Amino acid sequence: MSEIAFPLLERTPFAAPVAISQADTFCAGPVNATQDVAGSEPPSISRNVTLRLYTSHFLSTWNSRQFEFGAVLFLATIFPGTLLPMSIYALVRSGAAILLAQPVGSWIDHGDRLTVVRTSIVAQRLAVILSCALLWVLDVQKESLTWEVRNALFAAVVLLACIEKLGSMMNLIAVERDWLVVITEGNEHTRRVLNARMRRIDLLCKLLGPLAISTIAIASTAVAIWVTLGMNLAAVAVEYLFIAQVYKMVPQLRRNIETDEGIELRRSSSASELRSTFHVLPISSLPFYFRHSAFLPSFSLSLLYLTVLSFSGQMITYLISVGYSSLHVGLARTVSTIFELSATWVAPRLMGRIGVIRAGIWSLSWQMVWLALAVSWYFSGFYGTSTSPVIPATALAVGVALSRVGLWGYDLCAQNIVQDEVDMDHRGTFSTVESAFQNLFEMFSYITTLVFSRPEDFRWPVVISVLAVYLSGILYAMFVRKRRGHLFHAPPSSCICVKT
């Protein structure tokens, strides 16, 4: 079969046969907007499955985001006047995700799917519950505890944080990169819808979880610790039950639909492979990751984690240092989250209209343009006539908020590419290596603010962050060029693709 295609044809040479969507093959005029809207109901999945999947994902993400932020507040109260404990906590937690990415990915690929996700749920909740108990002791008894006991309890909290991080990573990768692909097999539109909704849940939890726990912590740190413990204790049974019901409703999730002899052989083979790949650091997986067709989109996404340009700890600290109040920071963070949420509606429409690969370059371009404008204004405030640091800081905040639409739009595009191109037996391995790089670059972002720790030096972490975004854009442009033969063209009013 030969193919004659006009400008909008998008070639995607997968290693294995892949269903090609209408948007990726031809355009014969405007696409019906209702076909790729993230708010439309997935046509081939029952509401019972999606409701349980969303609920389990919400509880997992809510408790993870809440504890991640709450632990910082609790440690700041327990160890006042120093950032050392919090820095150690954050760095060791991220380091665990890098060091143990290999066995986690291997288990996701070859273990029983339900066992993997259930283990991740129990590991997360149990680690948080025990952490809260230890943090409560450190908070209430901080005056009476000896130095040695305090350090021992803190070391236990850090260890539990590593377990919680690994459980969170395992849950996220198993559900988003494996379960969703199996559940939506052969239905690309439905997969985009589910991806967008799951990301929308992540972003809402990212905003509301920290807000809820910080509001309680204002009144009492001890009460906030108990609330965190209680919510995790209450959530574990619901998560555990709902994910099992999803597994039961979707028979395709079962790996071992074969004879008893075949099942035993597969289990033996999986156990042997798990043992052989239990290495510290994902070194043995790196050649596979670097050679894979989805490497460039995945690594480009990981690079975006090397940034201080998000409304999290580093940028918030800077904004407060130049004169922002807590109210102003809260408002800026809320507006930024609204823009981020908008990407979960915009990106599926864009992917449906121009294809996943083109939507990725458009999303990254949006992010790069707004960051360029923001940084230009930001530096003009230092070297121009402005004497107040609030003005350039505000310009930076506005540009960062607008750029987040492109960031999360690209996140969804890259996720779709990885889901499409990584085969079933390597989804966990590939995605945990990607996660390891994300954690590594996130650690580098913390190092930039350790080196340039004064507020007036924040401009240099800003420059490094923007360079990382532009490097990400260059790498993804190489991928687009390789796949399509060119980067951009103006969308025509109509085009035709003829197969003969």
C-alpha cells in the first residue's frame, strides 16, 4: 500500500503496529469539537469503572500532596530556625526514587497488576501514618527529648518518607502508564479523556491539599498531624477496595489468562527477572531508555523539572522576600493553578485537531514564548529604571502563570506518546527511568537555590530554569523533525489524505 498525503499528514513510524487516529492521518476540514473535548464522557468505558478509578486516584493524590506539603510545615515547626532538616528530608526522599527506580519499574512490568497497586497503596498509607505518629512525638515532646533521640526519630521519619515516595511513584506509574493503556486499548480518544481527567485531579489536589493542611496547621501543628494521620487511615480501605473492583471489571488487566502450567512458568520467569534486575540506580535500563523511540519526548519532559519557575517553595520564598504577602502569594498560586487546569481542556482539543506530536511542539512553544517575555521584563527591572523589586517579580509571576498552560499541555502530549509507543512489558521500566530523571533534575533545581541562596541572586536560578526549558524544546523539536520532516506549518482550511 502506498500513501499520498497533503500537508497535515503526520507520519509516526512505531516499532509495532499502532492504531492511527484521524487527527494524525488526515484532516478534511474542521474536526467536530465535541469529539475530543476532555469533558465528554468516554464512550467505551462504564461509569462504574471510571468512578472507582477517579476516586482511588483522587485519594492517593490528595493524601500524597497533603502529606508532602504538610511534612515541610511540621519539620519547620519542630526544627525552627534552620532549613537543614527539611533539605535533608527532601533530598533523601528524591534520592530514593532515583536509586530504586529499577526494581520498582521491573515489578510494575512483570508483577501481578493488582498486587503492585495494592502494595503501593498500603506502603503509602502505612508510611504516612507512622510518620505522623513520629512527627507528633517530635512536636509534643521536643523540649524533653535528648539530641540523640530526636535525631533517631528524624532518621526514621526520613526513611518512612522514602517508602512513601516509592509507593507514590509506583502507584502513579502503574495506573497512568499501564492500567490506563490497557483499559483504553484501541480507543485513543478515550485515553486522552482519561489522561486529562487524571491530570486535572492531580492539579486540584496540588492546590487544595496544601491549602487545607496549612489552614489547620495555623491553629495547631499537632492537630494538623492528627488530621493527616486520620485521613490516610480512612482512605486506605476505600482505595484498596475500589482499585480491586476496577481490576475485576476489566478482565484485560489480568496478565495470566492461560493454563495452570503456563501461569506457573510465567511466575517463575518473572521472579527470576525481578531478581536479576534488582540493582541500585536504573543503570541496566538506561541503554533501553536512550535507544527507545519515545526517549526524546520523555527526556524533554524530565528536563522541565529543573526549574524554580513554579509556585512552590523556592519561588514562593523569593516572592515573600521581595514584599509579597501570604495573601498575594496565595492568590498568585490560585491563578496559576487555574491556568494549569485549563491545559487539561485545551490539550485534548489540540491533540484531537492537529495530532499529538504537533500539539506537543505547540505547547512547548507557548511555554517558551511566555517565559522569554517574563524573563525579559524581569531583567529589565534590575537593569532599567525600576527601583522596586516587586515590579520585576510580578512580571515574572505573570509570565510563569501563563506558561503553565504550555507546560501541562506538553505533559499530556508526552504521556500520550509514551503510552502509545512503549510496549506492555517495558512500561514500568521506561517510566521509572523517566521518573528517576525527573527527581534528579528536581534535585538540581534545589541545588541552584542552595548555591544562589540570596533573594537578589534568584535571577540566576531563573536563567538556569529557562535554559532547561529551551533545551527541552530543542530536544523535542529534534523528535518532531525526525518524525514529520519539518516543525511548523500553518493549518490549512482543508486537506486530503489518499491511501492507494
